[in-house]
Amino acid sequence: AELLDKLSIPWLTGDETVTCEVLFANHPQVFERMPAAPIRVRPRRVVCVAQHPPFDGFGARQYDFQVVQRNLERMFDATVLFAPVGPRVRSQFENLVGQKPVLTRRDLFNMIDMVEWSGRMRPPPRRTAIVGRHSRDIPLKWPDSHAELLAAYPDQRHLTVQSLGGVPPE
């Protein structure tokens, strides 16, 4: 709250109607049901980030994209695009028989390629910065090796990594 005040960012309570260019709706399964109360956000478009494919490895349906799309359109009164997080998710959408969702041209990977970002505009923090990660505690959700883990989450004195959800023991 202190930072919002300091940066003059309005605190939204949910009672006000607000607009935005793009609303990112993360994880399609969340939107298979309509909310109990109206959502007063009016985006120009909605991007449903598909972190999970429509079917699991055994072919069992994980969610119905048509239900998700319909609910998002009703909630936000906006056009909905689906953004696969990688080629495997995209492939499942492209191989659907019958109606298919409108997909973003590029995958929306969950990683940031720092080469694509311009140089730092301000000095690094003087105190410790906290990097947060939300994940389940299954090995498939984490880097495979110690080197890959340190590449993603470096062991540096000015950086603290905190995980919500779980870290596999290994």
C-alpha cells in the first residue's frame, strides 16, 4: 500500500469500473466457471494464457476452451485470444478437430529473455531484491540440474528467492 501511494497508483477495490488495453487471464481452467460477483474491468481485448494444454498426456480433457472463451467474453465483453506458453500447447490447439480458438502469433513463454529488453533505466536495488516463484513441488516444474537452477535463480548476495507452493526435496 505504501508503494502504491508513493507511485500514485490507484488502489482498486472492485467497486469501480476500470479500462485497460489488454487483460491477461492466466490459466484457462480458472475461467471454466463464471464468478459469483461481476468483474468491473473493461479491457479492449483478453489474452487467455494457456499454461496447460487442453488435454493431458493420457488424452483426458483438462478444460473446454469454448467454455473458457465464452465465459471470458461474457465477463469482460471483449475479444479473446489464446496464448500458448510453448509449442506443445500450441500443437494441441492447432490439432483440435472442429472449432479452434484464435491463437496469438507467438507463444507467450513464461521466461523473460533479457537480451530482448533494453538496458537498465535505474541503478540496482541497494537492499536485497526478492524474486518470487509460484510452483508445485513436482520435479517437472523445476530446472533439471543445479547449474540450470542457478542460471534461473542466481546465488547472489543482493537477491533472495522465495517460493510459494513447493520445492521438490531433490
